[in-house]
Amino acid sequence: DSCLSFRRKGLSQSALALQARVPTWLKLTSDDVKSRSSNWPKKA
């Protein structure tokens, strides 16, 4: 049981870390895509 609980804690911590990291680069990529998509028609 102690092993399972330890694994669960590790997974939850890693999940929280991922959730905390995701929004940062996700916003950057989304803005990048928007700027690129808006620039494409002008170049074409």
C-alpha cells in the first residue's frame, strides 16, 4: 500500500507540474500560430 500511495503522490505531483508548465508555452504557441496565420495572407 505504501508503494502504491507513493506512486500516486509522484504521479499527482508530476501532473500538477505539467499543468503548471503547459499554459505558458501553450499560450506562446497559440499566439505564434495566430501571428503566423495572420501574416500568411499578406505574404501570399
